[in-house]
Amino acid sequence: MDYKFISNTRVFKGLTEEETKSALKCLKAYIKEYNKGDVIYHSGSVVDAIGLVVSGGVNIEQNDVWGNVSILDNIGAGRVFAEAYVCAKKAILMIDVVAAEPSKILFLNMNNIAETCDNSCPFYMKIVQNMLSIMAEKNLNLSRKISHTTPKSIRDRLLSYLSYQAAVQGRNQFEIPFNRLQLANYLCVDRSALSNELGKMKRDGLISYEKNKFSLLNQINEL
């Protein structure tokens, strides 16, 4: 287990490697590997462990009874998922967690530390504070998705999302974590319509792209 990497993640921020080792033992941590497309957590289930992505990435998906998929978020290495459901205790999952690529997931039983170690583990409060910060950031990400999907036109949704990616990555050339279908699902639009609009934006000199690599032209990131 890569204790150096794990101790540098948001969950264990402020802990030494030795404290991280002790925390992982307390949290009954274990690692599982998944192939692309594997469902890690199913909607309708109850979970007692959060997942920390050690390598690869997962998508947080919401499916309706007609089979339509909406991607709520992409969770990359060092980030966690299902923390709100674990902290809520016995809350039923309303989402699926699906491996977006071959991934290694570290599972942490947060109920264990909350119920048995709050008076004895010196790292307890640090982890709790870190988790509160993570959940606040997740709420911001959800608000950000709403802002990307609020515009009526596909072009405006794309401009909102791509402008944000350029801003957060600090450059006009960047990669996004989604393929075309995943991006369409994230922005809640039809895949063919999305591809057509991307082609129009390219011809209009607004963007250039190859697969998931994009370049913004004409200072689009300032819009």
C-alpha cells in the first residue's frame, strides 16, 4: 500500500505517514481493483465504507427507469466517493459508482472511527475536519454542474463547461475526464447533437480538439 500517496490525499491531510498507517488500520482499510465499466456501488444499496481512488477514476451516475444516464461527477485519483451516504448512516444510494477506467479503490470504514475511536485516536478530528471540507467541495461541484446545464443551448453548456476546465487547469489547452458520450450525459444533452455542435464550434474558430484534448481559441475562457 502506497502510504506516502495516501497520506497526501485530502482525507489524510495533516497526518504523518505513521499516523496514516494507524488510521488505515482503524478504518479497516482494504483495496480492490476494478475494470472499466465495473459497477462499484449500485443504486438502491446501503454502504458503510467510502471509496478513495488510488489510481484510475470513477463516474458518479444517475439512471432513470428508461435507461437514460446522467453523469454527476468524475472522481479521479486522490478523491473520494459515497462519503455523504456513509456519514448519513443507512441512507440508500441514489447513484451508481462506475469505474471509468481500470481503477484501484481504497475502502475506508468511516463508521468505525466515528463510533469507536473518537476519544482515543489523535488523528480523529483531523480526518473529520478533512471530510467536512471534502463534502463542502462536493456541494460546490454539484452547484457547478447545475450552472453548466442551466443554459438552454448546447453551445452555451459547452462554453460554460470548457471555460471552467480551462480556468481550473490554468491554460487554454487541457484534457477533460469524459469521452463524448460521458460529456453528453454530464451536460444532459443528446450525444449526436453534442458532436454536431462541437463540429460547428470548431468550424467557427472557437475551439479545436482531438478526442478529450481541447484548445480554447479567441479567449473563450474569459467569457
